[in-house]
Amino acid sequence: MSKDKLITESNAAMDVERLLEEYDADISKSRKLTGLIEKLTIFIAIAMSLFHLYTARFGTLLSAKQRSLHIIFSFVLGFLLYPATKKSDKSKPSTLDYIFIGLSVIVFGYLFVYVEEIAFKGVDITAIDMVFGGIAILLTLEITRRVVGPELPIVAILFLLYARFGPYLPGALGHRGFAWRSIIRHMYLTLEGILGIPISVSSTFVFMFILFGTFLDKTGVGRFFIDLAYSLTGHLKSGPAMTAVVASGFMGSISGSSVANTVTTGAFTIPLMKETGYEPYFAGAVEAAASTGGQIMPPVMGAAAFIMSEFTGIPYVKIIAAAAIPAVLYYFAVGIMVHLEASRLGLKGMPKEELPRLGNIMKTQGYLLLPLFVIVYFLVKGYTPLLAAFYAICISVVIAIIARLVKGDKSFGFREFFSALEQGAKSSIGVACACACAGMVVGVVTLTGLGLRIAELIVTLAQGKLFLTLFFTMIASIILGMGLPTTAKYIVLATMAVPALLKLDVNLMAAHLFILYFGVIADITPPVALAAYAGAGIAGANSMKTGFQAVKLASAAFIVPYIFAYDSSLILVEDVIGGNIIFLPFVNAIPMIISAIIGILCLACAVEGYLISRCKIYERILLFIAAVSLLKPGIATDVFGVVVLVAIYFIQKARGKKDAPDII
């Protein structure tokens, strides 16, 4: 069956919008408005995008003004689009929703209008400040519960209670405690609570890159990435599965959602994988694991890179440079697992004549890559991410207009332009709400010094041993990541777990990337694994089985964060001083890259139980030991890993197996 026919059938069978509504939490919970209220919502969303475009080009407002107006837009849209409960009317907002909208405009509009007066108040707080502050906290908790889910608001409430009742807590967690008056002031009137660093990043960089992603989607970049991946990998024995890995890597570089990435590319790749001979659960797991990696793939990295820049003081362009090699190694790890499975099953790739030609794709659609080159160019030239995203959006629109005039491509017009503005604003609601709520968590940490206390507890529990500290941090990252979106989980972990790693002299950049890696893996870790469940829905497979298979596929990537935590040369970083990274030459990273590749290969073979033939139990154990030994790079461990891998290769070859994959 030809590729084009399969894609046509998969398109007919797979309604991407329906799948997004079913598995993407942001979309599945939202209302389907009609009539005047729908038009009003669209108008507000477009106005929000235009406001951010204007400030990106001509300069942002005062910090408090920019952030409070961003919150007003987000909360108003949130209460219009997201009902209070599953039983609430999904066709129109309720009276309570309109009350919440009015309160949002009043309490955050108060901050917008009286920002100068508030700045001069100092520690003074009036009765109106107290009332408005309390309402602002409750509104933030409620809108986050609706849009993101109950986990983050519960965490925020526990932190607020911790700030109040610190004197009653035992041991290292105890502190002098703060009155509600001080807590409300800190959360509402300062730039260290709701209006803190997280919402600052959301109201600038994050929004613009989300908007950039919607414009790329409207101009056809998504389909171009899929065609490009088919042309590059469709002929391999792992065929459509490797295509899913490559296409999801491309899409993930601009997408901020594991679920959206899974559904968008999976609607094409999963039916093809099943047709080729992969089990349905495996096909869904491949797409989920590959799509989740987009959260660590530059340049967007699920918006976490921008917040990381604010937390560390490291320029954004240097963060994505440091993250590039680990991200590529993640996809290498998933690709190796996919290839081993194809070899074990004896699968073959698609005939080259049925695949799109790379030259033709680049000739007819290559211009779609120009906005990505533009954004990289401006970042390298030292422009702010905000301005780089603005120019990239402008270029994407210009390219679409030229394509319409020259090629007659009518896929992008005025309707699509305003639709991109609308979708960009709507897509940002979840991030904005999560950042506002996470800001309270960060506020409590700065108010009470909790971060240092947690760091001391982790180091004490690990008895000062780096490996145990990394292991406990990994577990905490995965558990927290299960219930929180990428930005929120990174914020919480950056304030709670990173100080423990820094105490044991882990490089600042490596520490932040470590928690991001394992927080992201939670998107495919049961019991809360939405990306895996989305893949299972497309494949018609068991959700839990798909989730565990996705973890299995990504398990080889677990070795990468440990390697750069022990030796940051893998991320090309020698040291971080005052927010300035001292980079190493790429040649210095080559030994670490080789060590990582050997470790990944050993772990992949141990988990999959296959090298050039099925592994014996003792072979899997030896391969796993070799992989673990490579966690701490060094000549002795590297030699041991190579010897074990080569020895098992020749042992299996001596057994006379003839189905060896082309990986060695």
C-alpha cells in the first residue's frame, strides 16, 4: 500500500481536532461557545495577541502593568472558555463566571492603574489591598483548577498554609511563620508572588513563542516536517516508527505540548506503523515518547527555557545551546530502541519509490523553514527572544502571502491570520494560569527560605552522596511532573530541588537541565501519562500498556542527565559565573558524547533484550551494568562499557544469528 494512500486513509479515520479535544486537557475541558459571546471571546483573544505583538516590537510596559494586563486577558478568557465542573453548561458562561470575570478585571486592573502608588506603599497595606489580595489569590487558584487541573492549586494551598503555620512544624521545616496580612501582601502587591518571575516570562517570551508556533502551524510547517521525515527515514527497516521519531523532533522544536505533538504527527505515523507490522501499543508508545522529547528540544523547550533564563540569569540563546546535545541524544536513544524492535520483528522499510523525494520537498516547500532560520539568526545576533519571535512571525506571514501570490497557495489568508492570533491567545491560557499559580509557590519559598531547607533535607537523606541526591531529585521530578504542565513543574523543581544539587557542586546549568529532563519524562509515566494515552487512543491500544512501553522506549535516555550532572562538558559548559556561561569547545564534548552513546546503546539493548539477536538473561544484566557504569564518565568505566558491548556482540554473532541490525 502506498504512502499517499495510507495517509489519505489515516486522514479520513483520524480527526485531529477530535483527538485533541479528547486527550488535550486544555481543549477537552473548554466550552464550545456560539453567538455573540463566541464573537466577544474571539475579539478578546485577538486583542490579547495584538497587545503582545505591539509590546514585543515597541517595548513592554512597566513590569507590574505588563504582567497584570496579561493576567486580565488570560483570566477573562479562562472564565469564558472553561466551566467550573464537568456538569456545568458548556455552551455559555454562567452568572458566576461573569462575576469572576468582573472581579479579575477589578483586582488586577487595580494593580495596573495604581502601580506607582502601590510601589511607594512599602510594607503598608490597606483594607482594600487585603480584600483585593485575598480575592486575587482565590481567583488564581480557581482558574488554575479549571484550566490546568487541581494538582497545582493544591500544591499552592499547601505552600500558603506552610507560610502561615511554620512555627508549628517540627525540625528543619519549621520557621517563625507569617501573618495572613504579610502573606497576602507578598503574593499580591509585590513582584515575588502572583506577578513574579513565572508570569513575567509568560507575559513576554512564552506568549510570543506560542503565537509563533500557531503561525507556523497555519502556514503548513507541520505537514512539511512530516513529509521531510518520511523522505529521510521511510526507507529504513524501522520505517514509519523512525519517521515518527524524526517528525516529532521537528514538531517538538516549536510545539509546547506533548499531547498536541502526539496527536498532530501521530494521526499520520501511527496507522503507518501498524500497517508495517508494529503492535498497536508499540506504535502509540513510539509517538508519545518521541513527542514528549519536544519539551527538551531547542528552541522552544516547552517554554521552560525562557523561565530558566530568568531563574539563572543565563541568556536564553546560551541555554538552548547547552541543551542541544542532550536533546539530540534523547532522540538517538528513542531511535535506537525503535530500530532494535524493528530488527527483532524482522520488519522492512517502505520502498523508496513510494516515498516523497527530499529534493522535491525542499524545492516546493523548503521556503517554510525560513522563519526558523530567521529566529535563530536574530538570537545569535543578540536580539531578545521577544523581538526575534516578532520578526519570525512577520516573516512567516510575508512568506505565506508571497506563496499565495506566486504559487496560488490559498491555504493562508486573512481568515487564517486572525485564526492564528485567536489560537495563540487561547493556547497561552494554560501556561499563564499555571505561571500565576506557581508564582505563589515561588513566593512562599522566597518568603520562608524553604528551598534551602528542602535542599538540606535531600542532601542529608542522601548522606552527602551525589548519586543518591541525583536519584532522589529524579524521583521527585517525575512525581511532581505527573500532575503539572512543563512550565509549572520546572518552576517548582527549580526552587525546591536545584539548591540540593548545587550544594554538591553540580553545575548550575546542568542542575536546571537535570530537573527539566525528568519532569518532562513524567508526560509518559503512568498513571498520569496524557501523551501516552493520546497515542493509545489513536492506535486503539490499551492505555496503561502503551504508557509503560513509552517509558521503556525513553528509558535509555535516563542515562543522559546523569552524565552531564557528573561532567558538564556534555552540555559544553565549563562553569557559570554571575549568569555568564564559560563554554567549552565542541571537541571537549566528544569523549562525553561517545560515552553517552555507548551507555545509551547498552541500556537500550538491556531493556529491549536484543542486540543482533535475543539476549540471554546474563547478557541483559551485563549490558545494564555496563550502562550504569557509564553514568560516571571515566576511562575505566568507558573501557568496561565498550568491552562488555563488543564481547556480547561477538558472543551473539558466534551463535550464528543472521538478523543483525545496522547499528554497529
